[in-house]
Amino acid sequence: MHTVRGYFLLFLLFLSVSGVAHVNSPDVYYDGYAGPYHLLVTLRPPTVVPGVAQIQVRALSDDVNGINVLPLRMIGPGAKMAPLPDTAKRSADDPHLFTGSLWIMARGSWKVQIEAAGQKGPGQMDVPLPAISLSSQPLQRSLGILLAVLGLALAAGLIGIIVAASRDAGLKAGEAPAPAQARRGRFGLAIAATIVIGAFVFGNQWWGKEASANARLNYKVPQLRPTLLASGQLRLALDNPNEAEPTRFRSEQPDRIRLDDLLPDHGHLMHLFIVRLPDMQAFWHLHPAQAQPGDDFTQILPAMPAGQYRLYADIVHHTGFPETQVATMDLPAIHGGPLTSDDSGSSDFTPADKVAQLSGGYRMVWQKDNLPIKASQPYWFRFRIEDKDGKAAADLEPYMGMAGHAVFLSTDGSIFAHVHPAGSVAMAAVTLAENGSANAGMETMHHAPASAEVSFPYGFPKPGEYRIFVQVKRGGKIETGEFNAKAE
Ligand SMILES: [Cu+2]
């Protein structure tokens, strides 16, 4: 019965994985163009790999007739050996909405190829999808009991058949077994019981091994190890708790994910966000540097008040697989140095419900309606930058190659997402997905802001209170607005 239960558990385990560009915010939101067609894509990775990812594509124009979707490995031979694409189903109620499901067969870095067909001809785009197993799903108790009973019945049947065959096979109908035949029956019973018990023991051990191998593959959020040096420098040692992508279950010691393979993501190997707990009114976005691949990162801290801080460090591996490493640390007051290059932040933010004050009398206004925000739904979070008279800011410029950067953070710090106008994916992964090379330029990114408004496609993973930090660059200065948000 353990064998049967084992098979079933194995099957259920196969059914349970998820994405991890961020912390506890696995869904991918992506705003992009498949040729001439503007699409908003929501990808829900499975919570266990292999598993089924759900995809939802919203066409933003009326001229899209059909959507095909195809999951591919981000790099390696699998990136080219394409199976046939699946056709996404068009919603009967909403002709702009297409949905489908995709089998994700292994953990690691994937992309979903989206082909749009319409009045302007075909168009294609690729959306990165990191896939990880988050948990092993336990067997339901009632199902376990049912399978145990069925397994016992099978075992009893097997023993019964062997006993009857060895004792009664030579008998005529109605004839009682002679003592010799009864002895053969007892012998058969011993053999049958040994076989059944042996099968149970073997099956249980086999299963236990597979289950622990599988549990080992569950993704663990890496814990950054920060140290404050006497010089006021922060030293960050990366953590590496996860194994590299296996091709199949292996019992030998597998490789760890490499840490010397990082790709620059919008110009930096690491984006470090530091937020003061629990008020979240101090926030910095810094870019620690590394002397050599594989080394620790270092950062000269800006002036910071003493307090407890939460650290989120975004990195991207050579496969396009993004990770956020986290830490919580108590810091004394730091005199610090000035913020340089792309670094930004301050310790005196006040979260606004709608209008955040910027420098020089400028304001950042959240263009929201009064409808409640629902969890797990895609939204555009739009923010307009205006001067003190309400006139649209005319001097916005790209900040690290994009119109804006946003951080969505739950007020307990457990959910974190670093989002851009193109969505919640790592931009280095987008470049890799579209060009097959991480160095192929940034032409796909949303460059200069087209207007005084920045928008971010995102959905809160679960109900609760959140903060949104929105960063833009205006007149050579990086500005941050902090907002309160609530998901229902
Ligand atoms: Cu960014």
C-alpha cells in the first residue's frame, strides 16, 4: 500500500512550483508589443514543477484575431526545439481576452512565446517566466485512507491467490485438501507474505528517497548576509541555498546555482532596496558593486538614522533567472556619503493616499479610480508628475533606461516586487528572451517617458496593506513618491 501511496504522492508532487523574480509575488505581469499589437500578459506559474502555468493575454486593440502560446527554455537547446504552440481560448464575453494553460516541465528560466494574429499580420513577443517548486503538496488524509484500504485489499487478494493456487490447484471440485496440500498452502502463504511485505518495504524506501529529493528542490528564498564595516561600508555576501536545474531526479549531490554568472539588469549587477521597519518611511535604491565575479558586493551607505532595516537585493543569473536575496538588519546612525550616480532615497517619506510631494513643489499623483483593488488581478498603476500648478512635468527623463521604477511592498515586508513600465519581469531576462543574448541592447525597453505619466502593470498576490514606491527622474534629479495601497 505504501507503494501505491508512493506513486500517488509522486504524482501529486509533480502537480505542485512557482516563479521568483521577487519575494512571494510569483505572478508575471507584462506589458509589451507582439509586432503591431499591444498586449497585457498575466502569467501564473504553477506552485510545483512540473506543473501547469496559466496565461491570460489582453489585447489592447480591436484588431487581434488569435493568440498562440508556447513555453520554451530561456537558453540551451530547449530554447530552439519548439513543440507546437497552443491556441489560447478567446473569451466569449470579452473578445479582447485570451486564456490558455502551459505545461512547465522543469524548474528554471523559461520564456513564453506569444504569437498574435490579426488584421495587421502576425506579431510575436517573448515573456520571461521563472519556474520554481515552492512546496510539496501533502496527500489528503481521506485519499490516503482510501488508497491504504485499496492497497490492503490488493495485497490480501494477491496472498489469497497464491495460497489458493499452491493448495487447491490439483484438487477436483468439492475435494478437501490433503495434509500435504495444506502444507503446500502454508508454504505458499509464507512466500506470498514475504513478497508482499518486501514490496511494501522496497516501495516505501523508494518513495521516501524520491520525496526527500523532491523536497530538497523546493525553492528557498536566499538570505543575504550583510555586515557593516567600520568604514560605514556595507558588505553583502550572497546566499546560495538552491540547487541548479536538474534534468531529472538525481540522488547524487547536485550542483548549486552559480553565483559568479550574474548579468547586469538595467545597468547594474545588483539593485539593493533598503526599507526601514516597521514604518517604511525611509527607503533607498542603491547599486552595490562587486570587484570580481563571485565576490561579495559592497556599498557605501548614505546617511541613515539608526533603526531596523529590511534589505532586498535583486540579481539576475546568466540564464535570465532572477532572484531576490533578503535580510533584516539593525543599523546604528550612519553619517554616510552623498548619493551618487543612480542611487537614490531618503529617510523622510510620508506615504500618500493619492498625492505625493516631490521636490520643488512638484507632485506625483496616483491616477486611480475609487474602485477597490482586488488581489491577483492585473492593474495598471498610473502616476502623473505635475508642477505646483497642476501642469504636466515637461522635464522627465529616463532613469536607468526606463520611464520609472516601482517597488510594491506589503507592510509586513514579506511581499516584494520590483516593477517597471514593461512589467514585473527582470529586464535582463526580457532582453535575453527576445535576442538570445543579454548584451543585445536595450531597444525593447520603454525608454524616455512619452508623457508626464508612468504606468506599471502589476497585481497584488494576496489581500492586505501595501506600500508603493514610485521612482522617476526629473530635471536630473531622482524623485520618489510613496503611496498606501490596499488589496481586497
Ligand atoms: Cu528598476
